[in-house]
Amino acid sequence: MNKIKFLGTSGGRFVLINQLRKSGGTWLTLDDTNILIDPGPGCLVSCHASKPKLNPQSLDAIILTHRHLDHSNDINVMIEAMANGGFNKKGLVFAPRDALEDDPVILKHFRDHVEKIEILKEKGTYKIGNISFETPVKHVHGAETYGLNFFGKNHSISFVTDTKYFDGLESFYHGEILVLNIVMFKEMEHVMHLCVDDAEKIISANKPKLCVLTHFGMTMIKAKPWEIAERFTRNLGVKVVAASDGMSIDLDKY
């Protein structure tokens, strides 16, 4: 089964620290390849609490889009779990350079647990098992940040992670399945995240088969993201859903 499992849908510090939504990141299974994206606080707990349970030792790779706490907090424990406590050197890790240098979030102790660590960069292309992915553009955010385009045998999935909207952003993400991190209900000038108006612009331009909204901050939760998704579906002619904690998307339906 090809699927996306949302281990957490929180975005923004107050939703995170109050755990109004879980913050475990996203698990992608595509063409018999298992990938964990942005293992934030509670990722390991969410894997074991998942129904059916997700076994970290089955992971082929972990991808960190950027170093911020809500995306990276569990990166080291998930590396250890993927590598069976370090006894089975296994898996790949992908991260921006600033997650590894100066004040690293990936600790040196755990780097020998994996087969390889690759540095993400703008216009980068990478291979994991049976699939490939790319980081087409550097985002406008408070840390070095990249969105992801995955390419499988029959599926293409785009993850637009944290960024302030910039001209042409939508042109880099044409996956048939589009996952958008929407932290804010309305734009806030000095906050480098997408808002509802940005999402509408991106969805309207790209017309994916399915768009999933996730990574909600406080203003989005108060605005009821499922109602925003329903409005988008009616007005844009695209199926849009709001992710919930633990939700799975069966990619083979699209």
C-alpha cells in the first residue's frame, strides 16, 4: 500500500508546546520504500501508538526539511530506532547543511548509525530505494529550508514545507498529491509561513488531484481547517482535505 500517514499536524510554537495537535511529522510509504519526514516532538511515541503500529526499523530514510524544533526534535532518537539502537547500521538521512554544522540538531554520536548522510541543497536530486525526490528551491524561512517532490512508479507527491510565500512558489510543486503547511489563517508580515490566501493561490495554479492542508498554528485551528478545506473544494474544483493526527491517505486512490 502506498500511503501518507500524518503522525502530527501541529504548526507554530503554541500549538506545539500545548500539544493541541501532535507534532510527530509524516511517514511516507511509496513503492515499498519507507520515509520519515520531519520527526518533531513525540514522533517515536506516535509511531508506536499508530494503528497499525509503525516500526522505525522498517525505515529506509529520514528527511529533515529544516532544523526548527517542531520538525527536528526527535531526529536523533528516530535515527537510533531506525538503526536498531545502533547495532544495525542502516538507512539514509537527508538534511540541510545548517542542521549538521555549528549548532547541529543531528548529533555526531548518531551519524555513524546510518549508511549515509546527504546534504540537501537547492535543485538537488536524490534516490531512496525505489523512488527519487528533489528539493527544487530554497524557501524563505528562518532556517535553511527545502520543500520536497517525490517521484514513484505511479505517483508524484509534493510537500510544501514552511516558507513565506514568494513569487513563483507554486511553479516548483506539481505533484498529483500536494501537501501544504498552512500555519496562519491570515498573513502576518514578519512571520515566514503560508496563510490561507497563499494556499488558495497555490492550489488554483496547480490543480492537484488531492491537496492536504496540515501544520496548523493557533489561528488556523480557531478557523476550523476542515471548513476551509471544504470551501476550497467547492470553490476551486480540487479535492482538498484538512489533515488530522493519525490520518492516512491511500495514494492508490488517486
